[in-house]
Amino acid sequence: MENRSEMGNRRQQNLFVIASPDEIAKIHRAETSKQAGAIAGAKAAAVAAVASAIPTVAAVRMFPWAKANLNYTAQALIISSASIAAFFITADKTILQGARRNTEAQLKKVQQDSK
């Protein structure tokens, strides 16, 4: 039993994979899409932070209920939750848009190659 597992481990250690040029291009496009998603998400989070901070802070100063019930932690939670939601929604949309673009480009390439 031990010999079998040793042979299996040796086989796995000697195995290596060489990616095709198409595979390398796919990986590059996926990385580009992820980076674009992160950048777009960060921009959206910054805008959402400002857009939610202004009314939150103004409400705490103007409305008695907000002044009594929203301490600094609650204010930070409101602002950060808006920022986090904006980041993930925008990043997800951007990554999916990049994936769709990559799939369409791959489909066009296959159609051109088949002609």
C-alpha cells in the first residue's frame, strides 16, 4: 500500500503542464478584467463614501432623533456599508462585463477560423 502511494506521489511531482498560447491569452484577459473590476469598485466605493457621509453627518447635527441615537460607531457603519456595497456591486458588474467581452471575442475568433 505504501509503495502505491509513493509511486503516485512521484508521478505527481514529475508532472508539469505547459499552457498553449491561447490559454496564456485567456489568463491575461481574465487578470485584466479582475484588475479593472477592482479599480472600478474602488472608485465607486470612494464616491459612495462621500455620498453617504454628507447626509449622515448632516442628519446627526440637524435631527434630534439622529443626534440621540446615532453614535460615531453607527455613523461609521452606515458609511462603510454603503461603500462596501458599492465596491462589490461595481466590481462584479465590471468583471462580468469583461468576461462577456472575452467570450464574444473568442466566439468571433472561432467563427473566423471556421470560414
